[in-house]
Amino acid sequence: MKISRHIALAAVAFTLMACGSSSDADNSTVTSLAESGEETTTTEVVSTEVPAPDVPSNSALPALGECPRAVFPDLTAVTGPGEEYAMPEVSVECTDTEIVVISNGMPSYMYEPLTPNGLNEQAWVWRVPLKPTVAATTTSITDVLGTLGFTTTGLPIYGPTEGPVPTDQAFGDPVYNGILDTCGGHTGYNADYHNHALYADVYCNLTSSFIIGYALDGFPIYNSVGCLDVDCTETAQFISGFDMTGDPTSYSWNAYTYNSAGKTNVLDKCNGRIGPDGTYRYHATDAFPYIIGCFAGTSTTQTGNAAADMPPMGGNGGNPPPPGGNGPPPNG
């Protein structure tokens, strides 16, 4: 049975209140998308089933080239994944050219065991450009089954595609298939927690800033609310331009088509836009592709765990994947 994300959000909101608290499309250029009028300056907010996140109390945003330490939340007082698990540890440093984030990969909220896999500490090290630039053409992530970015809480971000197991959901949409927790994540074969979607909920510790993550090309990932002016005195909620045109239970990229016609505050095919300061940013959305649809900049080459393929979700009973079983999905 597929569990609606909207129902899950409602349940979390109620709990907090009670406690008093296609691949061809990916090859178009970001520039042409911006020129086509997809970025708007209207303050109209498109109605969606999920309400827009609140504007953070700290709406200050780092300038291009400024080390973004301030957008990484303080995790010292968070709940953590549970008594039997390590607490999250995240550090942020910057060189003249890079942002360097080191994390043990532990969620800052209660771990929900939704797969046959456990949860263990990891050794994540991400290095992304401090001054990213938009590439001449976008880079497809359709066949990418590995890390595309990371959250400001130190968790890896994967695409809107699951691995080859279970076979009846091979390369399917993990959000549609209801296999993610309240914060849009689950664990893979290596007991590694990762996100396929991001939700700017208090519970997920992603409400301290508009920026909730970074892609491997160095561009920031905002929540669904975006600034319409440099001082961010006006905001709007932005939406994905993809429509469901097939069954995303398996081979998710074949089940969605980009169509921005007739939509207000719609994002480009990479799920991003050019902001009022002239810099590019992605937005997390409630609809496919959820975080990143393609790379607008040039993805940096990572090392170690950050360069590995996405481990299977665990539909193979928690056993190692079959030979060749974690390759990219076939086209068509």
C-alpha cells in the first residue's frame, strides 16, 4: 500500500501541535530556460496540498563566495536517531575554492526502519565549489544512482530513482512507492541513511534557513519558498514543472514529462531557477523530481563513499545485490 506524503505530513504536524511545538529534456540550457520566462517575479503562491514552509527567522543568505557555515543548523540539541545510535556529527570548512563538509551520516531525528537494512555511521566527505558557475549545458542525472548532493544536516541526497530491487519496483519513484520516512529518507544495503526527497519540517531540522542543502555542482538547494528580491522581503512558493504521465512504480524517469505551460512560479527541468541576485539555486519540491532534476553546473568529482553508487534499498532481503544488479536502468 502506498502511503501519501501528505498524510504523513499531517500526522507529524498534529504530533508537533500536540507537544506544544525525459532524458532529452535534461539537455536544455539553464540560460534558455530562464529566457523562456519560466522564472517569474509574481508573489502569487500556487496552491498545493502541502503548505509552504515558514520563512526562517534567519533569512540572511551567504553571498557567492562566502563560506555558508551559518546555514548549517546546530545539531547539538537534536533528538537524534535513537538511544542505540550515534548522534549526528557535521563539520563545515571552506578553502578559497571549496566548501568541505564532513559527516557521520546519522539522521538528526528518530530513525524509522523502513527497509531490511540497519543504520550505521558513515564517513562522508563532500567537496563542492565555493563559487559555482552555470554550465553551457545541463547534465542529466537520469542514470545516476549515487550521491547528487547533501543536506545541511549532513545526509547524502540521491535522485528520484530507486535501485533494481525489489524487482517489481526496479528503478521506481521511492516517494510514489511509499518507502521513505517522514523526512524523505531510508537506509540502503550499507546501512547508510540517505534522502530521495527533502521536507522543510521542524522535525527534520531543516527550518533554520532557506538553504537546506547543496548539490555536487556547488549550487545551494532551497526549500520550496524562494526570494523574489535581493533582500528577500517578498517570497513565493515554487513548484516542479514535471507532470505524471505514466506509472512511476518502476522506471520513474519514464513516468514523468516536463511541461511548464500554464504554471505559475514553475522551476526549470533541473528543479531550479536563477534568483534575484543572478545566481542559480535548486528548490526542494513536493513533486517529482523532488530535489534535483539535472545538474545546472558542473558536478565535482568526489572520493570515498561520496563517489560510490547508490546501495540497493534492501529488497534483496538485506543480502548483497545480485551480480550487475545495481547498474543504471535501461532506457525506454
